[in-house]
Amino acid sequence: MKQSFLIVIVLGMVSMIGCNGESSSLYDPNYEPERPDPIISNIEPEGGWLGGVDEVIITGENFSDVEEENRIYFNGEIGTVNSASQTEIRVRPAVVTGENVPVRMAVRKALNFSNTIEYQLDPAVIPAPGSIGEENVLGIATDISGNIYYSYQDGDGIPRGVRRWNTENNSVEQYITSRVDWISLKVGPDDLIYATRNNRAIYRETDQRTIDTNPFAIGANGEAFRDIDFDPDDNLWAVGDNDNIFRINITTGAIERFPFAADLRAVRYYDGKLYMGGRFDDGSEAGSLEIWTMDVSDGEANNPQQLLNLTEVAAVDFTLFTLTFDSSGTLFIGADTGTGIYTWSEGAGLQEFYPGLIEPTAYAFAWHDNFLVASATKFDEDTRFALKIDVRRQGAPYYGIE
């Protein structure tokens, strides 16, 4: 009886609300949004870009000039807005790839999403075929045909030799079997691999594809060769934790010394100079992390100059592992912090490279076409892979193979 009475009361209240013309619905047929719906007209660069990499330019209408009020969706994933005006948005795409990625946007206080435009986003970081997660890549090099060579350790940390990645057909083969950690590799003008292991010898591949017991140049007691690079005259330059840098004649094995005291981990020849990175004695326990240059002419190295004091300009301290250049002169630095790769130029200063796609460490570099080839840690992985990183620019030449 009480239940029937309550139902009658409720129905009566609903009837009264209806009679008064009031409603609990949120829909308002007379609502006027504060902004018109956004419209996307075009996305540049034409032909596509890279997933997760700065930046694409979206042009159109009815955008907000407040960055936070625009949301750009790449197949449902939100990109990072770098700048905004009412007709142009600059945005880093989400880490999404595909030939026809749907792109649309929402603007705060506009009622609807924009129209959808399909856009191509290519992968920026490509692991070597057959990469195994537990294996760890060390030295890396490329030959005149664009094949990539990398020394590696197995899942137990045991060195297993050198693999060759044929970039034309994406196959991988065991090229040299070895039980030595080859920390720096270069292919020379004789199409043979040159390698170092941070001792006083430099090794060269034999015709039988062996390398362990074939040092062709031997330094003095206490010297150690860590990294190597060729100049245009086929001189091989070597650095390490020494009182000198070294020029090696690959025909005779003769070693010439040039005074330069530092704990150097990397050397790269570019545009008439040697670039050398490592720790320099500044009175502190760790030393100062710096990059220096020396002029190279006719096999002579002189005029040492400091290029960059990383201890002063970097936000965090890190270990420098390797150096290389693109064809425009931008310097790439392999490290064990941030993304694992930094770039430096006079205009842009020190920048992290491809945030969110690579992690520390980047141990060694080479170039193949528009790809930076690196032994680097892919995002969400634990060990270093041989990676092709699409940088959409040419690398500076490696003279041992040019």
C-alpha cells in the first residue's frame, strides 16, 4: 500500500515538471559555441614525415593561438603542440606510423572536431633485421656498398664477433667469429675491417675473415687505442687515455705521435679537422667533459682548440661515447643520458635528439644514405641494437670508404 502511494506521488511530480515546461536534459537547442569548428586545410611537409619527430605544420582555420587549447590527434594519439596561431599549428606527431594515418583536431570551446585528413608517418627508428633483445651491440661501421657491420655480445655478455647487415635485402649474417669486445670499428680503403679493443694494438681483418690475432700496429707500453677514424689521405687516427693522439700508416703499421693529453673516447675527421671528445683534467675528480679540434694537413695534426665544454652547457653530466657529423656540419654526440643522442651546432646549441624514440646509451655511429646508423638503445628496451635512424639528411663522408 505504501509503495503504491509513493509511485503515485513521483508520477505526479513528473507530470507537474512537464506541465511547467522544465526539463533535466543537458541538451540546449539554442546553444551557440564560443568558437567555430576547426578546419584542417593542409599538412606539411608534403608527402609525409616521421612518427614521433618534430615537426609537422598544420594549416587551416579556427585554431586557437593558445597552444594548450589545441589538441591534434594522430590515429587517436595526441601529438605535442610546439606553437600555435589561428591558422597554423606546429606539432610533433604522436609515435604512430602508417601510410594513411587519420589526423584531426579539437579546439577548446568549439563544439565539434575538425575534418579528418590522412597523412603518411614513417618509422624514425628501425632495428636491424634479426636483432635479439638480449644481445648488446658495441662498435659499428659501414662499407662503400652501405652494408653495416656491428660487433656484439650475446645475452650472457660474451663477445661473439661481427655481423654484417646487408641493407639492400635486409639480411644479416655472421661475418667474423670472435671472443673479443671490439669497441670501435671502421672499414678501410682496402675494404677490410679495422678494430680496437682499448689496448695498445690496432687490429685488421684478414682475407680469411679472422681478426683476433692480427694486430698490424702496436703502440708502446701504457698506450691504449679506443676509437679510430680515417682522413682523406687514408691515414688512420687513434685516440684513448694517453698523452698523445696517433696517426697510423695502414701500409707499414708505423705510428706517429702528436702531444695531446686527455682521456679521449671518440675521434672523427670532418672538413680538415680532427674532432676529439672525452675528459680533460681540470683539477676535479671526474675532469671536464669537452670536445676539441686539431687541424690536419699532410698527415700532421696541430693547433689544438677547444670547441665545446659540455660540462658547462649540458644540464646533466654524462659519458661521451662517440661523435659524428651530418653533411651540414651538425655534430652528433653519443651519450648515456637523455635520449642517448645529442646534437650541437652554433645556431641551435645542444639539443636532445628524437625524445621518446631512443634511450641511453648511444655507443657508436656510422652513416648510410639519409640514415644515422647507431648502436643505441631503442625505447623500452634494455640493450643496444644496431639501429637505422631516419634523420632526413645525408651524413658527412667517412673517408676510409670514400
